Amino acid sequence: MKTAEEKKSTWKELPEGDVLEGASSLQFKTGNWRSIRPVHHPEKCIHCLLCWIACPDSAIKVKDGRFQTIDYDYCKGCGICSHECPKKAIEMVPEKK
Amino acid sequence: MSQEEKKVAKTGNEAFAEAMRQINPDVVAAYPITPATEIVQIFSQFVADGMVKTEFVPAESEHSAMSACIGASACGARAMTGTSAQGLALMWEMLYIAAGLRLPIVMAVVNRALSAPINIHCDHSDTMGARDSGWIQIFSENVQEAYDNLIQAVRIAEHPDVCLPVMVTTDGFILSHCLETLAMLSDEQVSQFVGPVPNRTDLLSSLEKNQPITIGALDLQDYYFEHRRQVAEAMVKAKRVIALIGDEFAKLSGRHYSFVEPYRLEEAEAAVVVMGSSTGTAKEVVDSLRASGKKVGLLKIRVFRPFPEEEIVKALGKVKVVGIMDRADGLNAVSGPLYPEIAAAFYHHQSRPQLLDFIYGLGGRDVPPRDIETIFSDLLEVTSSGKRNFTVKYIGVRE
Ligand code: SF4
Ligand code: SF4
């Protein structure tokens, strides 16, 4: 997120037409929104990667075709991964617990 | 082809399609809707016959057609489309996005009444509704103007000081389907006049450096206001550019276009303000009233966005009574949409006419000369009595 001290461009300085560098969404930590958290249970996981396909924020991290971890910086807690998992290997738990 | 101007008989839709053929845009994405269908239908034949280099995208809706134009334009392509009424309404969301992203898309719009009740004939309710979308709006009195306006629109939209989309309108059926004499420029003249698409440095540097860019990202409280301020400024700058392109086009064609066209306003005591095809009828009425000694005139508004406030004040400042002809209703319990803008233009001026609003021609209701004579007789009555008995009157409706 932008810091408070950052000098913000005036309308005359700003590039026109809302054009900015690519991948700017990386600066936007959607994980801040989360009220329920997906918790992965590796013992149940069959690495089918349906959760990875379904996650709208690319928060499921995969390596060598296997489930690795959930990136909580970007996971907004929508629960789609948990809903799609055929093995109930992702449990949604309240953040406050 | 010779550089001589060719006189041909064309309908408004054919004239738009011919202009598009000569402009030869990179992308045309469209969905058919009466009475605008022919524009892109005729144009698609040009594509099929290999007469243009255009990528034609037959979309599944107007929303998609405008979306495809936005995508193409954001990539630096020259994109065009055509639509009408419900089609324009379905594009609504994308109209604001095209303007907000500063994409110089050019669209031919055939004015048609918005449903309900369903109606395919002319009024200005469709385009009037888009008046605050950030699109430049140019209205045409006849087929010649439609052709000339569309060609100029490309240059206006793409000018680096503007970068805003432009819609050029004709009146449904009255112009879109009626055959008129059209003086066409040669293909070479049009192609030279429009030239190549000016390079957008921001887009180009991304391609050169192979760095991806984001267009239209989330803007929120921090930057949205600044970006909208830029759109407002572009609309101000468009005024200079429209005049500039008008002059350049006059050199090429001998036909001069300005924001407004005053007609017999010298010493006029009463005048009407009119847009689109009814201007022709109103000019006839002005001529016949002038012949009988009445001091009447007319002001046609060609460019509605940006709004030519100064030009209107200058043209009508000395007229005693002005009747504003609104071919759309504001449904605001006061007036049509044109009336308050003209009233506001005069608010800070000492010398200003009395204003009356006349809502006419909704849903293609015929506008015969006698209706415009009625308007003038109302106006002339106010010039002699000095008393204004109403703000708005519906003309041509069965009472
Ligand atoms: S909860 Fe939603 S955002 Fe988080 S990992 Fe699962 S699918 Fe992705
Ligand atoms: S959907 Fe379930 S089983 Fe499949 S990879 Fe994801 S967590 Fe594992």
C-alpha cells in the first residue's frame, strides 16, 4: 500500500488515461480483507490442484505439480478453494479464533 | 481515383458507411440495431470485398461491441462502430470507460427514441442521455454533414490534446434512410486527411521496452478525482481542436463547420435553437416568415459536447425571445435537456433573451412547417407583449 509521506501527483502531472506499470495489483494486499482463513490439511490432500485452478487471487502456491502453501498476503478468504476441494482438505476458520 | 469531388445520391447510413470505408479503420466491432444496422452491414460488405483492411468483429451485443472497440483502441488501433437507441443504452457502462481511459473511438449514432413504449423512430433521447459521459457529440443536419462530421471526428478524437471518443449523429430514418445528394471526397483525400493513428507514447514505450502495462486499474479516493479532472480538461481543449480541424477540413472540402450555425439572426427579435434534421424545416419557416416581414432567425447547434456556451451567447445575446427546440424530454417536471443548458449560459449576462422550451418530435412524430410556425407565433407574441406565460410547451402532441 502507498505510504502517507508519498508525494501524490497532481492532475497535471499524472499520466493521462489511467495507464500505469504492469502487475500493479501486486501492491494491493487483498489479504487485508479476510475474515475467514483457509487452513490446508496436507494429510487429506491428493494434489489434484482444483483449488489452484479455482482461486480467483492466485493465492494457492504450487511447486512441481504439488500443493505448497496459501499466500495469505493475497488470499481474501472467499472460501472457493475449500468449496471446490474434493477431499475436504481445506477448512475455513474464523480469523479471530 | 480523381481528386475531383464526386456527387452521388446516398442515404445517411450509406454516407456513414462510405466515410468509414475511406477512413479505413483498423477495427470495427458492431451489433445491428434499427435504424443504424445498415451502417455496419454495408461496411461489412466492404470488408468482405477486401476494400478495407479492417478487422470486423460481429459482437453478441452492443456492450460487447463497445468493449471490443475499447480493447482495440487501447492497443493503439483506430476503432469505430455504429449504433442507436437501445444499443447505445446497452453500451452505457462502456461509454464512460471509453472516455475515462481516453480512447479516441469514433461512433456513428442514429438518433432514435428510447423504449418504452418501443419505437424505432427519431428523437434525441438516446444521445441526450449520454451527454455527460465524456464523449464529444456532433449532430448532423443532413447527409452531407453526417459524412463530413464523421471524417473530422477521427482527427478530433485522436488529437493528442483531446484523446476522447466522439459520436456523430444523424436523425433516425429522416436522415438515415433518406436519399440526398452527397459530395464525396476522393479516397486519397480522406486517407491523407485522417492520416495514420498518432502514436500514444505511453502505449508504445511499453511495447518497445517489452514492459507490460495496466490500463484502467482501481483508482479509488487517491487518484480517481485527478483522472476525472483530466477528462474535464480534455473536453475544454477539444473546443480549440474542433475549430482547428474544422478549418483544415474547410480547406480540403470548401465546407466550413463551426460549433453553431447562425441563420438569418441579423436583427432577429425571435429565434429558435434547433439540432439535427429539423433545422432544414425550420430554415424554410424562417425564410417564409422573413419574406412576410417578421424579424426571425435560427441557431443550429452542431457540437453539443463540448457545449458551445460562448458561441450561443454571442449569437443570441441580442435576440428578444428564443424558443429552444428539445427533441427529448427531461422528465424532470421542468423542461427538456437543452433548455437549462442555454438558460445557464445566459445567467451571468445582462443582455439575455426570454427563453421558452418546446418539446417536439418524440418517437418520430412528424415536424411539419406549421408546428414551427406555431413556435414562432408564440415567440413573437412574447416579443410584443413582453409576457411569458409558460416555460415548456409540447408541440405536435394531441391535446
Ligand atoms: S479462500 Fe479464496 S482467495 Fe483464499 S486461497 Fe481459497 S480460493 Fe484463494
Ligand atoms: S483441491 Fe484439495 S485435494 Fe486438491 S490440491 Fe487443493 S487442497 Fe489438495
